Amino acid sequence: MHPDGRFMETSSGNYMTSSTTIQAIANAFERWAPIGLAESYDNPGLQVGHADRSVSKGLVALDMTPQVLDEAVSSGCHLVVTHHPLIFTPLKTITANSYVSNLALRLAESGIALYSAHTNLDSVRGGVSFALAAQLGLTNVDFLMHKDDALVKLVTFVPTASSESVRGALTDAGAGQIGQYSGCSFESRGTGHFTPATEAKPAVGSAGGPPEQVDEVRLETEVAKWNLATVISAMKDAHPYEEVPYDIYPVRQPYKNAGLGAIGTLEEPVGLEAFLTTVSQTLENSALRYTGDLDQMIRRVAVCGGSGSKFVGAAQAAGADAYITADISYHTFFNVLNTDGIPEIALIDPGHYESERITEVLMLDFLKTEFPDVEWLRTTTRTAPVKTFNAPG
Ligand SMILES: [Zn+2]
């Protein structure tokens, strides 16, 4: 029995205990891939279930399907973790009458929770596209595009004696992360002036005046927009002043710690035909759609797991010889042709599922490392409804 008195029954009927709650798993995921990094249309997070329930066995899949749910039920899982959210748009009813609501109903009836990490997991260093890049053997991998309009500069004015504790609080709350560096900030010294009113409770000086002059530090640091409320709250808790003076400025610099897609280099350049063979075998799709010259040498490769066709221009601008992503439209293939009709970049579409299947491994590895006491399974089913038909002979 667990100290909090919760039991869980496994598929074999044995009772076992676990102290890992769904909330703890969600918190770990969201430290890694903050929800605030998700695209505006997205709906990641806990989709179905009680956050305070315990988990001793979980199942990881790219998509939620009836087969995945059957697998979760028969193997005694309490939680399914997927990349693609099941519920994108609000449900009017929870009935058996549609694919999505029927699955939501069955999950709830089975007492199985569903958690999804989608475009937030696409957007972090080491996320979906980095996993795809590693799977294809790319090295020196970085984001294809960093997130724009994702940063602000936070400036506060602190009595010199308190600057270290305020700076520490800002860093602990996640401010000042630039690429591989954390705790990035700048301070300059000066003099702060103020006159406390009679109702004030000043940290320096007395209520009702006289005017004060205080040695202060101007402390400035970059903060991701999604984290601003947390950082401001931490700053106010650590700051000695009753009225914490701070300014927020827009920053035009891209955010180096978040982005979409990835770009890297093959150890040895190969011809496009050999590269297509590698992609086909690695991603297990025998029918790749592509445009390109089969004799062209490929060294620099951009990738984006899932639907990344709108980033073709970014891949070209980054100097990629090839760009691998899914859901490339017919007309997008035309967009990379030069005036002679020759492709200026090799575009390769291995299929949406095939380009993201590695996400199951990515999430599984993360969960096994973070929660070794929970038994983690990977689905044995191919969750994609799309198949390729190879005619016999
Ligand atoms: Zn996807």
C-alpha cells in the first residue's frame, strides 16, 4: 500500500503501489517541453483523466487509436502518452458516435488517462526533429529555424545588497537562457530616487519621507514570453521593495532555445540515390515521394518531423542539399524548380507517420529515465491510417 493509501490493480489482478502521479508526469514533460512553446492551434497536455491518479504502467504511441486503447486495456496501463492530441476541437458530446468522442468515452470508462506532447515537443532542442536528424545519422544538428517573437527583455532596479538574491531568483525561474548558457544577465550600478508616502512600507527609508537615494543595480535579462509570469512572480518574491520597479521591452532576436525543424550534416556526402535508399530503409517506407537529381551530392540535410512543407524556403536559405518533411503538396514540389525546371534542393516526403515514429522512442526514453519505477511500453501497432501499396512483382 502506498503511503497515501492508493491501490492500483494490474491486468493480472495483482495490486501494486506507485507514487508517480499523472500530474508528476505532466510536470516533467512540461519542464522539458513547456506548453507555452506549442503552436496557437495546438492542444497539448492532459486530455483525459484525473491528474492526481497514480500510474504504475504506461503506454507510448504516436497516435491514439482504438487499437492502442485495446492494448492499454489488455496490458493494464493507467496512462497513454501520445504525440498527436486526440482532442483538438471542443467536443459537443461524449458519445460513441464519432471516432474522437468514442475514444474519449472509452478512455474515461476504462479509467485510462491520455496525455499528449505535440508542437511543444516539436519546438525544444532535442525534440522531434532532432530525434529524426539523429535517426538519419546527421551530426552538428541545430534548429532549422529559431522561434521569432518569443523573447522579452526584463529590467529591474534592485538595491545593490539584494542584487545577488534577485538575480538568483530570476535564474532559478528560467530567465537568461541563451543557447548553451544559463543565468545570462547584465547589471550596471546607479542611484535610485524615491519618496515614500505616509501609507508606504518602504524597505529603505521611512513612511512619509524624506526623499531617499539608494545605491541600486539595473539588472537585465532575457525571458521567454511563455515564462514571463513565472519569472516576474519569482522576481517580486525575491525583491525587497514594496513596489518592485521593472520594465519589459520587446526583443527582436530569435530565441535560441526553441525552434522548429533541424539541420545537420552527413559524416560523408552521398549521392541522392544512395541517400534516398538510406531514408527509405531507416524510416521504413519503400515508396518515398521526392524531387531532385539522383546524381546530386547530399551533405547538408534539413528535416522537420510531420507537416513541415511551409519551411522549404528556410531549408533552402540554410543551404540544405535536401529537406525531409511530410505532407508536401504537388505545388510545393514545383516551388523548388529553377527556371530550367531543375530542383534547387532535393525535397523528400517519407510520410507523416514515418517522419515522426521516432517520437515514440524519444518519449519512451524520457519517461524511462524520469520515472524508472513506472513500467513503460511502446505500442506494437502502426497507428497511421495511411498505407503505401506496392504492387506485386
Ligand atoms: Zn505529426
